[in-house]
Amino acid sequence: MGYKFTTEEFNRLLSDLKKQYRVYAPVLLKGKGRFSDTDVVGYGEIQNIDDVIFTQKSYFSPKEIFYPISETMFYFTEDEYREPKVESKEIIVFLRSCDINAVERLDKIMLENGKEPDYYYHRLRSKVKFIKIDCPTSFDSCFCVSMGTNYTDNYSASIHSDNNGLYLCDVKEDINGLFSSYGTFAEFKPLFVEENDFSVEVPEDINLATIAEHDLWQEYSSRCVACGRCNTSCPTCSCFTVQDIFYEDNPKCGERRRVWASCQIDGFTDMAGGHSFRKDKGQRMRFKVMHKINDFKKRFGMHMCVGCGRCDDVCPEYISFSRCVNKVSAAVQGVNNDG
Amino acid sequence: MVKNPYLPFKAKILDIKKQTDIDWTYRLECSLSPEWGQFVEVSIPGVGECPISISDFGDDYIELTIRRVGKVTDVIHQLNQCDNLFIRGPYGKGFPIPDFYDKHLIIAAGGTGLAPVKSIINHFYDHPDKLTKFNLLIGFKTPSDFLFKDEIDKWKDNLNVTITVDRAENDNWDGNVGLITNYVPKINIFKIENVRVVVVGPPVMMKFTVQEFIKLGVPEENIWVSFERKMCCGVGKCGHCKIDDTYVCLEGPVFNYTKAKKLID
């Protein structure tokens, strides 16, 4: 069902929603850019619809809202521990098609992999509803069409801004009847990107042993600086490390936390005793790329990468994941042709 | 209600046996009934958590052989009898013990690799009738790195045990010297199709020892290995132990060699 809203109408809807929900969207984070006095688009709570940035891709993905960068698993005293409480408010997230598809991938690993769902992820994720931001056009570095993630129908409502104070929504779930009560009925179909500037060919039938030894990874050995930005900006990267901290004033009390981890950064595979794997950064790139376009699909039936292109946007060495995938594709074809 | 797999439980240290200067075996009070070859996540709140393989178990205890090599194990070695460790698990897939029944079992263990297979050895030591033959190959770096001395002496009485050290150094050692791979061809094998092999140890040792068994004609599907990786969560979420589309904490740490040989870190 389509509805249209003026800014004022949508803000009234938001203020009603905010009684029950925390509402997150891409917002301008003032002064948080890479260089001094620059801004960056990231996720934050919004007060009104004007806070939402519709015209740029967010630098960070929405995953941090329900899968925090650092999360307390439990607090402990000498021999007792207690789980942190979770806020009773539910969560609404404004995000694009690729990111909704990305959350479906996070769900696969966090909820379906192994015998039981991840307790902490589940308790936040089950509170989340999506509002899909329409993508009338593609941004730089997007390749969602190649990954088949330009489309989704997994949302409560979609929102399209005409950048002139008018908002058009395709409503699938009229949350608390608010969309129908504040909006005006309008014929409207949500917009999806149909074409990106760049397309990626994901290779099939990869022979992992052959591709791991291919010399295409060598350039990344010298170019990659192992900063891990590609992982932290990725909407589907989900690795974490468990860490204990104790309080300075009383070392017998503290907390166990989990924090995001990166397969590109030193120490990811280090074991006590000195063994580790993938010391070479080119091989770490291979590990990441193969996870995104090969391993995950074997396990869960869909590619992990959703083509948002954020890893390309954030890399300080201008390494392009999408171009690397095409290199892999060419290499796989070369290998297969060589018999 | 989703249960929280990350919450550990308290397990009292019943006994500590010091095998070497740095390898100590802890008997912990708990009833986990693990499979042979599974592991647990062991922690000390405020210090951290680490995966440790279960070296032996009974109805109301498990044993962990813990080498002092890191942040958590340094602190574990400061604990005494009746102190508590925090445990969660058991995790992973262990050895398919029934597949070894009525077969000629050969276990090749290098160094601390002996820990995850010790319970299997004890099982077949107690039930020799379940195997047609049993060979044990054990390798240590030097004579001072010996683990489970008392048990090895016990095993020697009834089992075919070959022990070798990489270097004898100046120790008073009159036994075998050389890599474990040298002793694989010396095993008496009557029917190669009856042989089942378990190889556990450092990655290089496993790789070359398996090759020796393949040279003897043991089919890959009759060889099992156990992997050591950084299993941070143990439940298939944290990603540290992932190899290709395999999670060592879920599908391993024990793998049949037909699977293990395809895994590329």
C-alpha cells in the first residue's frame, strides 16, 4: 500500500514511533570524517526525517545497531556473573536493499550456524524492523545488481525522498496504524537500482587449492596495510574476539566482552604457543574474498558479499574488492581453459 | 527463550599432575560426558578464555592437559587444588570410535597431540578385545618433554608402544631418536585394509606422518587427524577457526583425512 507524507506528517509519525522504538538512520556525523573538519555519513538515532541522509551511501553499515562493535557478555565478581540487561525499546532501522540483504547474511551465521543461535545477537536482532531507503540511482562503487541484492521485499515500509519535503512509502506492515493515519494514500511502487556503473562477474567452480597459489594475490601482499577497515565497514563481516577486562579499582570485578575482529589484521589466527596461519596479507585477502564469493554460498546457499562497495570506499590503499573478484574470475577461467 | 551458550560454569580442580615443567594435567569436577577428541572453552574471569582439548574423562570428571604458553594458561598454572576454573562445552566433533572396532588401530601422536587421544588409548587399553591390533607411536622433542610418563609405562605392558625423541640432547636417554615419520614403515601390518590411523600433533608433523601412512597403502578415508585452531567461541559464530566453508569448532577438530587434505587455511 502506497502513502505519501509531507515532512511535518512524517515527523509526527516518527515522534509516535519513537515512543516504542529507537529509530536509526544514516545521518551526518559532524567532524567525524577521515580528515580534520570533514563529516562522514554513519548510523545514528534520528529526531526527525530531515536528519536522514538520502543522497549519500553511509560510510559505516547498519550492523553496529544490533551487533555492537563492543558488547558486554557478562559482568563478573569473584565467582559470580550476571548478564547485562537489554533495553525494552524496539528498533527501527532505515537502510538500503543491499543492507537488508546483508542482515539476512548476518542472520545465517549468527542464528543458523552451529547448534544454537547467538544469544546476544538474537536478543537485539529480534527487536529490529526495517524501513528500506529507495535507491533511485546507484552510488560510486556499488555492484549490488551483480550480486542480486539490489532488490528486497523484506521491510515494514520503504521510503523515497523527492528531496523537496515529500516522502513516498510502500507500506507492508502498518506499524501501530501510524502510516495510514498520518499519510495520504498514493499510487507508488518502491524504487530499486537496476544498473550499476560497475559490474562484477562472480566465478563458479573455484578450485581453492589452485586459486590460493595464483600470483594474483601477490599485489595485495604489498598493497594491503592490514588496517581492517574493509571488515569494519562491511555489512556482512561478523567475526569477533572475546576479551576480558577488569576494573582498575577492584581487579576481582570486571566484564567479559566481545569485540569485532578482522581477518585482515595481525593476530586473527594466532594461537598460544606460536602457531598462526596466513601471515601473508595477500593470503588474507584471498581468505576474505573466498569467504565472500565462495565459502559462504557453499554453506548457506547465497553469496556473502552484497555488493555495497563500502570496502572499496574505505580502503586507504585504494584496493578494490570488486576488481579483485573480476581478477579471480579471469584467473578461474584461465585455469579452467588451461585444462 | 534462547539459551546463552557463552555462560561458563564453575568446575573445581580435584587434582593437578605436573607432567613436565610446562604441561600440567588438571582433573576437574564436572559431568560433561564428552566424545573422545572434543574440547572445552576454559576461562578465568578477568584474564580470558581459551580452547583446551579433553585429555581424559569419567562420569564425574574431565581432565585437561594445559601447557603454560599464554596469558590464560599462565594464570591457570598459579591455581591450586580446590580452586575453580570456568568451563563451557564440550564442543566439536570427536573421533568415530566405533569405526575402529575390530580393526588394527594405529595412533601417532606428537607432543601435546597425545592429550586429545589419551582417553582413546585408555579406552582400548581397558578393552583390548575391541581391536584386532593396536600400535602406538609417540614422539616428543626431547626426553624432558615427556607427557603422561606413568600412563605410557602402563601402556607399554600391554600395547605395542614406540617412543621416539627428535633430539636426545644430554639427557640420559637410550631409546629411539628421530622423527616419528621414520617409525611408521616399521609397524607390522598384516592386512592394510584393516588399518585405521589417527594422527595428532603439530601441523608439520601431521602432514608428513599422514604421507608415510599413505605410502604404506592406507587409504585416505581410513586416516583421521585433529586440528588446532583459535576457537574463540566454540559455537560457530566468531569466525577465527573458519577454513574455507568449514568451521573447525563445529565440523572438527577431528577430521577424516579425505576432508582435512582439502582444507586450505
